[in-house]
Amino acid sequence: MAVMSALTVAGSVLAGVVLFLSGGSPPPAAEADSTSPVYTPAPESTASPGGPPSPGTGDPRTGTAPPAPGQGAAPTALELLVPDVRGADGVTAQNRLQSAGFYAVSLVPVGGGSVGDPAGWRVVSQTPEPNTKAESTRRITVELIEIPRF
């Protein structure tokens, strides 16, 4: 019974961490006598009661113009500080960069070839330079050397 309680607590903690890291929020709590709620994500945009605005007119409620032809609602890039990952192993470097908001990370071996297990490699340089600002959509290139195994 104690094992079940520990697993339940661990599952709840894990779910909370996932929600925190994803920026999401949990679905509303269910009442004791009702069935479990079904989580439905909010729509990407809300239409006006009379339907969507006419093409080319924009949204009169917000005063925004429609996107230019061929342009979708692309996420905007944020200006972020590039962390210093030199000296870290490949896995740690990639995790730090992603935690800082950079998801386009290239792991490149100094002598060419490919990186098998990034944990067995050490960062020797990175582009852009550490402690500089870069857009969150910018590719971060991390050069690695293989850690000798004895």
C-alpha cells in the first residue's frame, strides 16, 4: 500500500513538473459527483459572434490588420542571453541551451564526423559567443571533442 501511495505522489509531482515546464495549466478540478472533465485546448483565435471578419478587412475588435499573403501566424523571436556551455558535456550543453529558450542546437565534432552519444563529448566552443544576446530562433552551434575513455 505504501508503494502505491509513493507512486501516486511521484506521478502527481511528475505531472506538475511537465505542466510547469510546458507553460500549461491543469484542467479545472472535477466535482466529487461529476465525471472527469475533458481537457479541450483554447482555440488559436476567437471569432466574432457574426463569424470571422471579411478577408482583407482585419479584425475590427482589435484594430489589427490581416497577415500579408503567404504569411502565417509565425511565432515571434525573443532576444535572449546565450548561456556559456563551454566545458560541459554535450547533453548538459543541449539541456542548458533549451532551458534558456534556444531549441535549434547543432552538435558538431571538431574533427568532423558525427556525435554518437553526446554525453561522451565535451564542448570546446560555441557560436554565437556566450553571454551575448541572440534571437530565440537562431541556431546555436556547439563544437565538441570526444572525451577519452580509459
